[in-house]
Amino acid sequence: MTIQQTLQRIEPIDEGLILAAQRRLDNLTKPIGSLGRLEALACRLVAITGDENPTFNQKRIITIAADHGVVGEGVSAYPQEVTAQMVRNFLSGGAAINVLARHAGAEVVVADFGVAVELEPHPNLVSRKIGFGTRNIVHEPAMAREQAIAAIEAGIEIALREIESGANLIGTGEMGIGNTTPSSAITAVFTGASVAQVTGRGTGVDEMTLQRKIDVIERAIELHRPNPSDPIDVLAKVGGFEIGGIAGVILASAAHRVPILVDGFISTAGALIAGALQPDVRGYLISAHCSAEIGHRIALDFLGLEPILELELRLGEGTGAALAMPIVEAGAKILAEMASFDEAGVSKSKE
């Protein structure tokens, strides 16, 4: 499905369903509002799915991997070959995302959108390679516009495949050494914040490397002048293949009314792209957590999202999305399984 076809299918969530769900919650055996943000989450799930008792028995984490030419500028604490090594780790089940997805009862879908080497075939690897990593944004655009479109549409394709096989809750994830650099660039372009305000230490770089990273991003934005009113232009000039893929996953999920748990900073950069392409997509986004990356809160505020968790995570992979999945399920189960005052024979408040 093309980007345009997907965008045409996305409609605003039904605010009336939020009000109806809240009325139901207010009649359950608890003081009004006593389950706090879990109630708001439950209402949002009803509005997203159109189901007054949504269930999430087929959960997916879609983890997309790609490399970045900007690593050549020394912006990461880890060498580029770690991207491919970690993809192999995902496929063997030994990474943090595998552990946490098993805990959440979710399946991990691993996709190669632009790892810098040719990965050996694996039955659980989805190969949609757009290129062998992006180009170095200090010298040239990250990718051609056609590649940016291809990355988004490949993300749409993978999400559609999972939805057609029954997925009813999707979390985003990624792997790509150096990918906080394009994510910071994207965040600065869309939010208007300075590069220094949205650029953090990524995998744990020292102060000298952090300053180099900020300088690299500022130079890239000055050179390419990405246009925030044209999100594909932003993705092409300073983005990453996995970021485009995440934007596609988000768009497809919204088009099919599947709640989408947005993971960390890189995933939220993908959400910025998706939200710029179709503002109504924001209603379908659930922020799993706010990471330790300083730009993440700025990006979440721009999208109007309040994270479920704040655990100072900075790993990516979809780990925060996996951790938040049981809480999403809990919100839905409150609506489906909790008794009303009348059903339980419990007296209501006199207030």
C-alpha cells in the first residue's frame, strides 16, 4: 500500500467513544477517577479500536535495523558493526528486547532496512534493505527522496502483514549505531528547539564526543535545510531508513485502528515524521516511556503525548514498548472485567 493510500484511511479517533468509556468507568466499583491515568488509557484504547471491550491477545514488537553514514564523524561510542551483530542477537533470542517481549507475551519481528553489510538469510529476518546504510549527512543528504518513500512504504507493508495475521497491539523498535544523531536532527527541525536542547549522549558518549555530535547535526541542518512542512524531505535529508520504516508502521497501524506503542527517542522521531504526514495519527499513538535522551521529552510534548513509564531507559530495540504492554492490557481489562456497582451490589458514593 502506498503512503497516500494509507494516509487516506486514517480518520480522527472518536472522542464520543472516550466519553462513553469514561461513563462506564465511573460506574465501576471504585471512587471516580481513582485509577488515575489507567482510566484515560482505557478510554483511549476504546476510541482507537472502536471496540468497547478491546483485547490484545496478539502483540508484536517490530524492530527495524539500519546503519548511518554519519557514524564516520565519530558521534557514537560503538563501532558500526555492532548493528549487524545485534540483529543476529535478536534473531537468536538473546537481546533485551527478546527477554522483555517474552515477558509481555509479544512476538518480535526483526527487519533489515539498511544494515551496512549483507546479512545471512534467516527464517525470522524480514529483509527490506533500502540501502547499505545512509550517507554521511555532513556532506550529502542521508538518502534520495525515493529511498525515503520506499522506507516508509516498507514499514507500512510489514505492519499490514502483521495486522492481517491478527496483530492487535504493535510496539515500535529499532537498532542502528549512530541513530540518535538523525533523531536529534529530526526533532530539532520539527519542534524548533535548538540542536543542543535535543541532543543527548546516545550510547554514552563523553563530553567531547557530545559536542562533536551537536556540531555535526548543526552543520547538516545548515547544509541541507530540511523543510518541516515536507516530512519526506526531512527524512531524506537528515533521517534514517529505520526511522522511515517506523513512520510507516505507525501510519499503517493508525489506518487499521491498531494501538501503536511508541518506544524511545528514535521511535518518536519516526512518530514526528508520521504525525507531520497526517496529524490525525497522533490520536493513535501511545507513548511507552520517556527515555534518558534529553530530546525525547521535547518530542513527546510536541506530539502531545504523556509517557506511561519513566525508567531512564536509553536502549531502544522496543524495550520500553514491551514493558508498557502489560499496562495497556491492564487498562483494557479494567473495562472488560470489573463489576459495576449494581452488578456487585455495592452502594455508590453519596457525593
